[in-house]
Amino acid sequence: MLAILGLIAGIVVGLLVEPALPSVLQPYLPIAIVAAMDAILGATRAYLEGVFSDRVFAVSFLSNVVIAGLIVFVGDQIGVGSQLSTGVVVVLGIRIFTNAAAIRRALLHA
């Protein structure tokens, strides 16, 4: 219940404050979102399998976002940012669909 209240409060604050992302960080936001989605679906899968750990989730969430952002940043610095960005999205996309399939199997017992 506390998590839902925190989510609602965060949405309300975000709508009221309307934060702006600096243009320097804009190329990294989509990658960060995909990395965060991977961590969230991985945590959901772990919860359904009975092996969820909040510490593992926190470390996974933060490290996924930071590592994905750093990969794209390094790619930008060496001139292959779009290729590395695509690679990160493909790898995380595969993980997202794998976790989604496991979640579906756990929920539907199929």
C-alpha cells in the first residue's frame, strides 16, 4: 500500500512541478527507461518465483540504468552512439520479453 501511495505522490508532484530534462541528457532518457523496465520486470519475475530481494532489486535497478547510460555515453564519445544505443535496446528488449514470458507463465500456470 505504501508503494502505491508513493507512486501516486510521485505522479502528482511530477505533474505539478513539470520538471525539464537538460538537452544534454535527453539522448540517455529512453535508454534509462528501457533499463529500468528490465529491472522492474526482473523483480516481478523474482517475486512470482519467490526469490525476490529488495537489495538485489535496488542494485539491479541502479546498475542497469547507469551501465546502459554509460555504454551509450561512451558510444557517443567514440562516434558510434546510435549503434551502441541500438545494441543496448536490443539486449534489454530480449531480457524484457524473456521476463514477460516468465511472468505470463507464472501467472497463467502455462
